[in-house]
Amino acid sequence: MLSARTPNARAVAPPYVAIGLGAPLIIVFARLLQGFSAGGEFGSATALLIEAAPFSRRGFYGSFQMASQAASLLLGAIVGSLITRNLSHDALMSWGWRAPFIFGLIIGPVGFYLRRNMLETEAFIHAQKRVRRATLGEVFREYGYEVMCGLGAVIALTVTVYVLIGYLPTFAVKQLKLPFGQSFTALIVGNLLLTVLSPVADSWSDRTGRKGLSLWSLIITLLIIYPLFVWLSAEPSALCRGILSVTLASYYGPFGALLAELFPAHIRSTGLSIAYNVAVMLFGGFR
């Protein structure tokens, strides 16, 4: 994702014993800035990927939106696994937990450089010359159906990401009493599969169509989710997360192109941002 994440205050924030309530307030404020940054960039980043792609390769180019997010989660899981396996509990609690956040600061200057040097796509420049900038009211009035379709697509994405993928490691540790090491292993396996398979699925969608592939991916996931959780409760392993990643890759891969193609170029970024941020706020933020 081509967003410039805000520096993570968790890397340098003073502890509660030093500044009291100021410590959690700093963390909350920094997290809000990070969320505004990432959410605000989703629409423009996805639109740029789709518009920069040859028409027959839109799916493949768009897949890097979700594949890059899976890759970042994969990297985070690897770092988390290394830290928990190689530091004592006391070292981890006192300073080790800050190390991943310090490492994450690298994205700041990288994102700034990309943003400063990124050029607009020809499709957007052409649309900008021909059509005046649409207001928010016009987007809802003229493309209300497309916005609602986008909301539905993002709701499906958000629910699967936060519940089936994001919650699984917590479920494994809190309910199944698995050690953190095994939880990180499941994260690594799942996100590695998503990173690799999302572009593959999107290349497939360029040939067969996105709607059918995306719908079947969600149907299969819905059918297997209950048996998978029963199996996970009886025999905890990373294989459950791996299976979910395989079935959901066929939805995550085409997702960017599926959403972007709902809107014409002159309002694509706005339409994408509305659908994405409203759905994530309501179905992810209140999880």
C-alpha cells in the first residue's frame, strides 16, 4: 500500500509510570493519525495501481494492494516471532516490545519519498481535463448504487480480515492456551500464502472475471468456517489459518480491481475512499 504511515509513538512514548495518563493519550493520538493516514491513502493508492495497469492486467496490478498488506503482516509476524523466541520475558516486557515499532519507523521516509515523486496517471489527467471535480453529494447522487456495492465488498473484506484472520491468533492464545510462538507461526504461514496467492488469483480474474471468483471464494469460506473452528479447537495447528488464506486469496486478490472498476476515473479515488473507510470504521473499528 502506498501510504506514508505516521511514526509509531509506541516506539518512543514514555511509560505510564513516567507521565501517567499522558502515555496512553500519546498512543491513542498516534494510532488515530496512523489510521487516518492509511485509510486516506487506500482510495488513491488503489486507483493509481488500476489506472497505471494495462487493461488486461488490471487485476494483477490491483492485487498488490492486498498482497502488500499481507506482506507487511508477514514481516511483522516474523519480527514478533524472533523477538519472543530470543528474549526473556523480562527483557520483552521492559524494552523488547518496542523494537518492532522502531523498525516500523522506516516506512515514514519511504512513504514521503514515494508521495513526493509520484506522478498522476494518464487516465486521471485525461478525466480531469474533460470532467470537473465532483462534489461528495454528486458522488452519492449519481453513483449511489456503486457506492453501496463497494460498501458490501469492503464489509466482506473487513469481517474476514478482522474476525477470521486478525482474531485467530488471539483466539489461539487466549482460548486454546497456545504459546505465542505457535500463534506467530500461524500468522507467518497464513500471510505468506496470502502474499503469494493474491497476485495469482488476480491474474486468474483477469482471464475469467472478478465477480464470480470473488463470490465463490466467500461462499467456500462460509461453508468451511464452522468445521475449521471445530477442528482448530480439537487439534490446534497453523493448518487452519493456512486453509483460510487459500480460500480468501481468491477474494483478496481481485478486491482492488473489483472495487476500482465500479467508478469512472474522475471520481474513482473518492468513491473508493468512501466505500472503504465507512465500511472499515463501522465493521472493523467497533469489533
